[in-house]
Amino acid sequence: QQQVKQSPQSLIVQKGGISIINCAYENTAFDYFPWYQQFPGKGPALLIAIRPDVSEKKEGRFTISFNKSAKQFSLHIMDSQPGDSATYFCAPRASGSARQLTFGSGTQLTVLP
Amino acid sequence: GAGVSQTPSNKVTEKGKYVELRCDPISGHTALYWYRQSLGQGPEFLIYFQGTGAADDSGLPNDRFFAVRPEGSVSTLKIQRTERGDSAVYLCASSPGTGSEQYFGPGTRLTVT
């Protein structure tokens, strides 16, 4: 059972454009909704995260929009830069004792100069 | 400060051999996680330690996989009778406590020939 569905699989954006990545989940026991950024040869790094009691969170050029009733959340990257080119993962966290992350399949973002 | 380190960075082994992968977490972090990332996929949870004990090993795929953390710091993931399907990047993450941000290491790329 695929608990987290992420789209699109790949995305190409011009410099200065807006990148939008979507994540849909099934498990209502998730209670923390982060996005991770991963560069080749590196481990994932936390980019931005939201808790389910708010609908939007903005940090610089990065915004998370969260729709609890639809069980969806999205990442918006404003003024996309070539340095943003990386793979992005949604990774909602379970509310159980381990609090492990459940990663989506990833979105490879390419920002053209 | 020093982040999570993993050794070796790359490991090539023959089918049927035994391998050990090491994780050095951030000093003082009590929670430690192992994830496995297959090519083109998001990481998948394997096992979680709180202190010295494996608090949740529900993600281990079968009994060929085992992990230890004897002193509550360094952890070793052990794989017996390796199979070609075990080829992946094995990621370690540590956290100051369960429910806090997880910091990932660069991973060990395991190739089983």
C-alpha cells in the first residue's frame, strides 16, 4: 500500500519561475509534514515543515500549503534558482513511538539558468 | 559541528557475503534511524533506536538484516547472505530526541554483485 504519493516525478522550471510539488497521503496518523531536499551523493536535509493545525507556512522563498481534509500538502518554491536543482521528498512523520518518516518517491527539480 | 558520518561510503560485495555498515551519529543525539534508499526512490524506514535498544525494527525486510547500538552512540547495520536486491544506499539519521528533526548522513552505497 502506497501511503504517500508525490507528483510530479520531474519538473523543469526557468530561473525566476515558481516550482510546485504535491504530496497526497492516506495515513491519518501522520502529524508532522516536512519536505526534504537531497543533492546527489548527499543525505536528505530538512527544508521546511508544517504541523496540521496551520494551513500555510512560509520561510523565505519556500512555502508549504496544507489541506487536512483533502490529505494533501504542497511545496512552492518562488523565484526558483539553479542552486535549487535537487530532488525533493515529502516525508510525513508517523505519530507512533518511533516517529519515523514515510518518504514519497521524490521529484527531480531542474532550474534552467 | 560534525554531522552524521557513515562508513564506508561505498561497499561492493559478492552475493552471499556478510557486510557491516557503520553510523556515527551527532554527539548527544539519543535517537538513531536507519533507512534504505533504492535507486530513484525515497528512503524507506528500517529500524529505530532510542538509546541502546532497538525500539522499532518493523521496517527490516527479513531476518538477514540486524542492527546494534551497544553503547547508545555508534550503530552498525549488519546484513547476512547478501542478495543483489540488497543493493541500495543505506542512510543513517540521528535526532536529539524522538520527534525532533532527523539529521541524515551521506549514506553508504552498497552494491551486491
